[in-house]
Amino acid sequence: MDSIVARAHTLARLHTAAELLTVVNVWDVVSARVVAGTPGTTALATASHSIAASYGYDDGENIPRDLMIEAVGRIAASTELPVSADLEAGYGDAGETIRRAIGVGIVGANLEDAMKPLADSVAAVRAAVAAGEAEGVPFVLNARTDAFLRAGDRPVAEVTAEAIERGRAFLDAGATCVFVPGKLAASTVAELVAGIGDRRVSLISVPGAIPLQTMAELGVARVSFGPWSQRVALTALSELTTAALAGGGVPEGTRVLN
């Protein structure tokens, strides 16, 4: 237990350090080993979408919770680095899901609100935080709001205000950080940081997103890549297949990483 507590403290410190915490999401043991073995990597984060896809499930809590816990546990066991798991919306019981994740070595998690009523979302955050406290682990909760993902055609200012309201409520309930996924303008990110707090906002890097350096300058705590890291790998696989079917072979410079 001392080891898992130490990893949890390390992950918490990485969220408040001056440097932007950059986590490239992984989905199985071999991807975890590649990322963990890359110089500069300080922590790992899993991607629920990518893990579900690896097992043939659609995203959105379609993968059985037991299978997700097993998958993230294998990843945690493969590295000495702290691992944060994407546990979707908690699979119907956020507290129990976090408890089980801690049991397999996970020291942090994403927990999404799916834009449920705020009281329900806050209750889930409280349950997750309480689970960590009950297990004696200073669990690092990256509470996610889907305000922008589900915004539709609502005005950006209105959505930003809602994301800030939810983010503050999640922090008050014990979350470490607030994850606001979406392709956001620098001005919007600045508003989120001003409203939620310096080093309290977590973002995702997607094609066309603002540069990581800009995120750091704006006071963002953490950036992750969600399913995009797996998509990059699958793009390379698709390109290899296309080349092979055209009579080509393995690209020069391909490294043996497994």
C-alpha cells in the first residue's frame, strides 16, 4: 500500500507543478511500455475509448466494468509510473468503480458527468473521492464535464459559464482537476482557467487544437490525447497495409518496440 500511496502523491504533485503534465494515453500493456519507456514520460493515462475498441466494444460504458478494471490493472502492473484510468461515468457506481480500480493499482481517474443534473454529478465525484479516502489513497480525480462536447449550437460564452460552474462544484466536492474536453480556442481556455483555477484545468489535444506550449502558458495543468494516440497507431497500421498490398514493405526507420 505504501507504494500505491507514493504513486498517488507523485501524480498529485505532477498536476500542480509548474510544467504542463503531458500524458499520452495508452490502451494495453505494450502501448504502456512504449510510452513509459519514452524519455520525459512522468505518468500514464488510459483511454477508455481505446480499451473498449481493443475488445470490440463501442465507447460509452459498453465494455463490461470487470473487463475495463482488468485492462487498467494490467497496465498499472506493467510500470512503476503512476497510472490514471479513464473510467467513463463510473459504470453506475462511481465509488465502487474507483475502489476496484485502486485495488488493481490505479491512483487517479477521469470521471465524466455526461451532463447529468449537477447534483447527481457532484454526488458521483464525492463518492469517488470518498472511495479513495476509505482505501487510504490520496486519489487524483480528474472530474470531466462534457459541457462543450454536448453544447450543440449554444453560445460559447454560455457553455463556458456552465463548464466553470460545474468545474467549481467538482473541485468543492474534492476533485483534483477539471477535465474540459473539446476543441477550444485560446480565449476560451483562458476563461476556463480564470474561472476554475490556475493549474486546475485539464484539456485534450485533438487535431487543430491550440499548441501545448500555449496551454502551459495559459495555466493548464494537464493535457492528454484520449483515443487519438491509438488512432495515430492505427493510421500507421493502415498505411503499412496499403503499402503492402501495393507491393511495398516495412518502412525504413521502423523500430523494434515490442
